[in-house]
Amino acid sequence: MKLAACRSKTRRTDATDWTDIIDLCRLHSLNPETDTEFRDLVLRYGQKELLEQLISAIKSDEAGPRS
């Protein structure tokens, strides 16, 4: 549901869906580049654009320290 909500054009700009998705990926070690089942879910509910954004966010998160 969070993936679909992020796609919505009418979603509030202060909605926390995107940060929730990133936090869930961290917590459960989900990576759409290596986990094909998760990748398929992202493509199904978030589409390709969101998949690319998620991969980029995970890569940048891995590159630097978390606060």
C-alpha cells in the first residue's frame, strides 16, 4: 500500500510513505536489485519510476553513514 500511495499525484507532500518504505527496506534487508520477489512487488505497485528511485535511495544509504 505504501508503494501505491507514493505514486499518487494527490498525496500530501508531508506524507511519510517514502521514508517508511526506505526504513522497511533497511529493517528487513530488502534490496530490489538482488531480491527478485521484492522487485516484482515494487514494479507491480510502484511501477518502474519508483523502483529506480528506491534502488538509488538504497545505494546512497549504503554509501554513507546513517544518523
